Amino acid sequence: MKFRQDFLRRYIEIAPTALSFERALECEILAEYDFQQPILDIGCGDGIFAHILFDEKLDTGIDLDPDEIARAQTMDAYDELITCAGDAIAKPDQSYRTILSNSVLEHIPDLPAVLKEAHRLLATGGRFYITIPTDRLEHNTAPARILRGLGLTGLEARYARFHNEFWRHYHAHSLETWRAMFADAGLEVVEERVYASPNFSTFYDATIPFALPSLIAKNMMGRWFLAPGLRKTYAWLIHAIVSGPHRRLKTGGGSSLVFYALTRS
């Protein structure tokens, strides 16, 4: 598969800055790996991520939300889009050489069933690429670090629980727990790579308030901006402001998020 470039700039043109800050880093990580076709994207959402990352269409994208599938169709990033749950994908065994799930699995309550379905669909010798949070993500946010710095560890723990509930993170585990869950599903870890330093996560978290109007627009109207064309006229300025911090902070030691390359065991 061919990849695009300038992920941060391209993302800022069509998505909130906070989301762009994190997703651009994930694009950079994933672009280092070999994506052999056919490719399945579990939890494709509105299709923006695939549209930004790849310069070719993926074979299949699936999502439980029909509205997101409809939006993904406008991105023209997939040959096939299917509305279905991640544990019930109507495809034959070992249909895909590559499976991708970017920042999705943490939002699925019954995750073991989805991992077993991915195992069923993954061809022998294929790769399953995942990005997911660790149990440090909620503690690396700006409010959590402030509370910890003040010695208010009890309030920090309460905030961490609120953070995961607000973002519907059903799974934000230690690396040991993630490995055990994969093993239970018959998946073997080929590579484990933590990323997003505490400072990276704190900067991301500090930009969240600026994304609130976009979150409201997304929930009410199905798009990130009321005037998408207008966003592109000043996206260059936002990119100029955040590209420096993004370049510096992405190089720090990671702990908030983790990338996995898995295969059938």
C-alpha cells in the first residue's frame, strides 16, 4: 500500500486540532509498516483516518454506526463498507492479510469476542495492527498531572475514572494485561511499541477545550465543522502553531498509548 504525507497538515484541514495532533502521530507510526492486501479496517468510523493515511483504497471498512459508514462513503477510502459489529463480520476465515484497528478497541465492551473474530479473519502469516491506550493515559492528562503535583492522589484517581467514563474507554490496560488478552484470542505479539509521552498527552489534553464546538457539531450535524470550507482557509495558521510542539513532543519516551503488531499464534 502507498501512503500519503504531511499527515498533521492534512488532518488539521478537516478535523479538530486535538484529534489531529494524536492521529497524525499514529499515521506516522503505521506508515512504517507493510500493509498487504486484502486489508480490513475494524471500526473505520467516518473514514477520515484511512483517507489521510493511505494513498490507495482499503478493501473493507466496518463500523457499527450506519451514520459513520455513510460519512465514510464520502471519503472514498474503501472498496467496501459494511455496517456490522466487530464480532460478527460476514467474511470467510482468513480473508485478510492485514487487519487495522486504530484507537477503536478500547471503546468496545465485549472486546474478547472482537479479538477472536479478528483471529478468525486474519490469514496465516498476516498482521493485525492496533493502537490502543495503556493504563497510563488517564494519568498523563493535564488535570491528572496537576492533581498529582499537588499531592491530591485521591482526586487524581477519581479524575482518571471520570476520564475513561467520559471517553467511553472500557479498556485502558497495562501492557501485561493487553498481552494476556491477545494470547487468549490466539494472537501473538510480534511488536509492542509505546508512544505518546506524558508531555505529548498533556499538550493534547490542553487543546481539548478548543475542540468542544467541533464535538458538538459532530454529534448534532455529523461533521466536525459548521463551515468545512472556511476551516481550510486558516488551517495553515493552526498547523504553523502546533507543528513545532508536535515535532518535539512526539520524540519523547512513550507511555500513554501503545502500538501492537499481532499475528496468529
